[in-house]
Amino acid sequence: MLCLEDNRFNGTIPASLSKLHNLKFLALDSNLFVGTIPAELGELTSLQELYLGNNSFTAGELPSSFRKLANLTTLAVWSCSLVGDFPTFLVEMPELEFLDLFNNSLTGSIPPGIWKLNKLQQLDLSKNNLTGHLLVEDGFAAMSLKMIYLSNNKLSGMLPDFFARLENLTDLYLYDNNFSGEIPASIARLPSLSYLQLGNNRFNGTLPPELGKHSLYLTGVSVDNNELTGSIPEGLCTGGNLWYFTASSNRLNGFIPAGLVNCAGLIKLNLGSNQLSGQVP
């Protein structure tokens, strides 16, 4: 184990680290390292956890030598000035549980193979320049997913059906993209869902009527700046854990459900710029 995170180390990461053949844990995140990520780190084939995030690297691609890190369970390379298409070799890492590529400049589409990683629990690709649709080929196996963060990209198309199978999913963050179509009713049936962030897209149709009724831990819902119509689901606060519901700048109509206003833990309710009517409960 080598833990050097959250210091002020500078210069380049020494390639000599690749000689630590039995190293299983390497944390160099939140320092002042510059240059490129050394390809030699791909020689650390015993490595299980690798943290390189939040450094001042020169813009570059994730080294292809990392494909040899078959034992990785955690790869965190957030805020590292990564460029180029999404590194497809990552879908060949069968032990991967946590993948964090937040705040880089990755382009291209998310490879369908990412959804075949059956141990993956957290996927954070937010704040990149990813495009295309969310596609699955040859089956969906990522049943362990708990957190999906794809916000601040340029992803498009309709939401896929596979989200409905994620019984352990707590966080679904898809805001600031170009997703369209209706929000699948199946999302409202996710039993572990806590946070649903779908704002700043092009979703239309109605909010799933069952939203909140099956997700008893639902804590926050944000669907601002879409093209949603219809009424606000009456069961949003069924579990009594809702902190916030924001749905401004849509075309919602009807009344504000009394159960929503009476939700004891609610600290934020933003329904501005809609077509709601009636009395405030």
C-alpha cells in the first residue's frame, strides 16, 4: 500500500513506481503532479485500487497499458485532463467496482460493454463531452450498480429499459444532457432509489404516476427545464424522506398534491414556470 494523497507533491509521477510489483493500493490523488500519466503504471498487475484524481496533468489519454490491470476494483482518474474517446479497454476489467472519470474532456460514446461489468457499483462519467445513446449489446449484467453519474455531457436518445433492473440503484444523475422521450415508468419502481436528477434535458410526457410510492428512501427529485406535462405524482413523499422536489420550467398542470406540502422533511420545493392551478394546500 502506498498512500500519498492530498499533499503538495509536484513534478512527474516517477516511472520507477512500476517496480513495486506486489503493490495493491496506490493513492496519488489531490497533489500537484504534472506531465502525463506514466504508461509504466500498467506494469503494476497486482494493483487493486488506483487513485490519480485531481492533479495537474498535461492533456492526454489514459495509457492503453492500463488494460493489463486486470485486478483493479477501483480506478479513480477524475479531474486529470483526460482527452480522446472513452477508453474502451476499461470494459475488459472484470473486477471493476468503482470507475470515476469525472471532470475530464473525454469524447465519443459510452461503450455498450460497460453494462456487462457485473461487479460495477459506481460509475461516474459526469462532466465530460460524451455523446451518443446509452446502448446495450449482448445482454445487461451490471446488476450491482448503485450509483450512476452521467451528468454534464451531450448524451441523447431515450432512457434505456435496463435501469428498471437495478434494484440496488440509489443515485441516478443524468442532468445537463440531451435525453428525450418519456421518463420510463419503471424508474418509479426502483426500491432503493434516493436521488433522481433529470433536469436540463428534453424529456416530455408525464412524470411517472407511481414516483415515490415504491422508492421509500426517495430523498431528492429534480426535473427542471424539460418539456414535462401532466400532474405532479401524489405519492412523491410516501416514504416521508423527501428533502427536495424541483420541477421548474416545464408545462405541469393541475394541483399541488397536499401530501407534498405536508412532507415533514421537505426543505426545497420549486415549481416555478409551469401551468399549475388551484389553491396552495
